[in-house]
Amino acid sequence: MPRYAAAQPDAGQGSDFQAVHAATLHLREVIIFLLAAGIIVPLFRRVKISPILGFLIVGMVIGPYGLASFVDVAPWLRHAVIDDVEFVNALAEMGVIFLLFMIGLELSLERLWAMRRLVFGLGGAQVLVTAAVITAIAAMFDNTLPMAVILGAGFALSSTAIVMQLLSEQRRLGTEVGRTSFSILLFQDLAVLPILFMVSAFAARGEDSPVIAFAIAMGQAAAAVVVVLVLGRLLLRPLFRFVGAADSRELFLALVLLVIIGTAMAMESAGLSAALGAFVAGLLMAETEYRHEVELDIEPFKGLLLGVFFVSVGMEIDLTEVLARPVLLGVSVIGLFVIKAPIIYGLGRAFGQSRPVAAESAVLLSQGGEFALLVVSMAFALGLMDGPTAQFMLIVTSLTMMATPMQAHFGRRLGGALEARGAERQRPAAASPPSDLKGHVVIAGYGRVGQMLAAILEEQEMAHYAIDNDAHLLARSRRGRDHVFFGDASRPDMLRRLGADRATALVVTINSPQAAERIVAAARREWPGLSIHARAHDNEHARRLRDLGADRVVPETVEASLQLADAVLISSGLPGATAHRIIEAHRASLEESGELDEEAAEEVREKL
């Protein structure tokens, strides 16, 4: 047993004892969280449940409204719950800070300026329109004007932490949905500062006007941002060069943490959002040559601290309150989705986004966010919102955030369905080559390989027709071309429409191995004399295609290896003609044998 727990402290030792006791409590809470992150959440992942949802559920269970409410009945539960919510919230804020830093690190000022139409246009319109609509609805329920405006502004924001984490897990940040969602979220993050100042202005006492207080605060904030940007550009590179010269990874990481936390604290001291400060720090780091090393070093911190954030959101949900007013809460949660999703969809379409992208982004961003929790809590602390209303709004926000992983799944399916419907409408009209055409080439598959082959045939003015079942690909490829058609090449009647019975050759370049085998089998069965060439993924696939009747098969791995060997021979000093002759000899040998056996592979290595 620790010494401080074995004896009662005297009056002079009281403060020291309390400090040690508090530190012990925090250590216990950290251990509980690490157990959840290392054991419980991976179990959710194994059953294909989002880790975010896992952290949220863990927060509900171990929080003050979960198992902690049964401590009086079962005292042993005290060791499995977290009751110091303030400590968890402090760590959770660090998670949001690191997330915003990583977002800034991936952007750079140049990229932000390049995205200005979506960020400031679409994002700005979303915040303003959504805030106006929710404010009007809140005013209809007899809320005061300041409270209605605060609710409208707070609920106009979505969850940057959850949405960005979901998109990152799915590796979709670079897609149209990812870029659109990120642009809206980025403007929302930039809007947090004015919203917080607005709340402070509503609560101002003794000021001539809340508008004047708001304008003064915004001017101070803008000045602070400019100062940080200027100082950062002047000091960051010299600092990192100095630390880099020490060749110490620990010192480098310490400097990175100092930049992130120091900038966040500086911004907060100036009255700005700490998260905005971290975002500015990320933008500055993105301009340096150290950005990739910084990203690798910070990633584990971001992941763990974001986990704490999601746990803290789960801890905000009072299940007894939910059970006491299930209908009202349910209607409010669904109502928020119903209000925000159509607004985001309509604005997305107005700014040129396709139906699938606008629909998925609308569903993905229709929840409340972490900054809504902050805005409501601040309004309550300043006396602008009564306790029951604040608690109700916090629970609604937390429930919508908890539903986000399921929303994301539904949104992706909705986007896919709309994309499929659009593809169906865009299918190229059925057509056929002239009935008297002979000696042409039929290409089954119009992906990268098929398009390259078609380009070579066009250069040689050789007649050819291609077929593929990817409607979107064909819709793009048919612009200016009339030799590409939609259809299933494994159906003999479709190949016959393209004149396969009169063609010089059928070339199968389709990416799917199973589809390629079906096409080769069907074509050989219908036209025994047709010359069939096929692309194979590997030697085993090539062997199957030959067995099904292909005359010549080119395995991707073999051809890639031969071209790589050719480049290596030339770079090693062999004349180009000599290297080409060596490679051609091996190519002929491999074509004759039909496979790349161990002896051939060893011979290639000896030649190299």
C-alpha cells in the first residue's frame, strides 16, 4: 500500500496529500481509458462496428450517468468508472486541438486559397442559412431572441472530430464527398470564434451595444491571427533547423508539441478558440519541409486524445433523462437531421456538386457538433440559457453525434444508389458497327489498358470497337468517340453485335479475372477460328485463360518485370540495343513456354 494511503495526514500535510490523491485519481482514469482503447474498442472493430461508436458507448457505460450511478449499490464499481468529468473534458479538448492541427497540416495556405469557393462560398452559406432557419424555429417556441440566435448558430455546426475521423478511416478524404465535407467543416471551425464572441456580446453588461463589443472582439482576434502567422513564418524554420541539427527525435517531438500547444494557448489567451490556434499552427507547419515528419510523430497522440473526446461525448448522455422524455428527444434528434440535411443538399447542388455527392455530404453533416456543446455550455455559464434547456440541448447534440457512424453508412449507400441511378440514365445508346465491316478489332474492357490499345489502333487507322459495362467510364469516353459501347462482353450475342464473327481479333483487357475467363470461354465456344488475346494478372490466371482458348496471354507481372529488367540493364551500363536483345530473347522464351518457371527466373537474375 502506498505510504500516503497508510497513514492519516496531519494539518500541515493536507494540501500535499490532496494533490497526490488527485494525481492518483487521474492516473486511475487514464488506466480505465487505456483499457477501453486497448481491449474494448478493438472488440467493436472485430464485429465491424466503428471505433468511434465504441468510444461513445464506453463513455456512456463508464461515465457519471452509467455505472457510476450504481456505485452506492455496488461499491466495487468505483474502480471501473470515471467520475472526474472535468479532467476528461480537458484531455478531450486536447484531442480536438490535435485534430485541427492535423487538418491544418494537410492544407497549407495555398491549398486553402485554392479551395476558397467551397470553403467560404458553400461553407459560409451553409452556416448562415442553417443558423437562420434554426433561429426562426427556436423563436417560434417562445425562446428569447439571444437564446434563439445562440441555438441557431450552435446547431448550424457539425462534428469536425467525428466526420473527419470517419472519412480518414475510410480513406475518403481525397474524394469529392471528402473535399466537400471538409470545406464545410473548415468554415464551421472558422465560424466558432465569431459565434463565441457573439455569445459573450449577448451577455455583456455595461457595454453601449453588443454589436460594438462583438466588433471590438473580432478586431482583436484578427490582429492576433495576423501576429501568429507573421511570427510563425519568421521563427518556425530557424527553430526546427536548430533542433534538427541536434539529431534527437525526442527534442524534435518536444518542439512540435510546444508549437501546437503554445500556439493554441496563445490564441486562447487572446480570446480566440484554442482549436483555431492549433489549426493556424498546422497551416504554418504545412509550409515547411518538416511537415511529413511532424505528421508521423503526432498521429498517435491525435488518435488517443480523439478517443478521449469521443468518450467525453458519451459521458454527456444521461440515460435517465433520455428514458424520461424519449419522444421529445427522439423528435428533436430527427428534427435536427430533417432541418440540416435538405439545406446542405440544396446548397451543395447550387454550388455545382453532383446529386450523389450533395446527398451523402448532407447526411454526413446533419448532426450537431462538439462546438455546439461548447456554445450551449458557455451560454448556460453566462446566464443566457436555463439549466434544463441547456441539459436537453446537450443530450440532443450528443445523441446526434452518437448516431453519426450510422448516418455515414446510410449516406454512403444513398450516394451509391443515386450514382447508380445516374449511371443508368447516362448509359450510351445501343449501337452496332456497320454490318459489312470486316477485319476490325474488338476490345473487351475499356479501362486504362483498353484505352491505350485503342489509341495505338487509332494512330494506325485500324478499325476497332470497344465494350465495357462501366457506364460512368463510357459516358466520359464516348465524348468525341463512337466506337465505345455499353454491354456485357461475356454474352455472345453482344459480341456478335460488335461483329466478333467478322473481326480480326478479340482483345480481352478487362480487369476482373473471372469476367475475363467468361469472355474468353464464350468467344472460343462461338468462334473457334477467332484470334483471342488476353491480359492476365499473373501466371496462374494466364494458364487458365490459355486452357479456355486464348491464343496469346500477357501476364502483367511478367511484362512489368521484363520492362523493369530492361531499364536496370541500361542503367547498369549495357548499350540499349544489347539490353533490348536480352529482354526480347527472354520474352520469346517465356511466350514459348507459357509460364515463368524457376529456371527462367534464375536465368533472368543471372543476366542481370
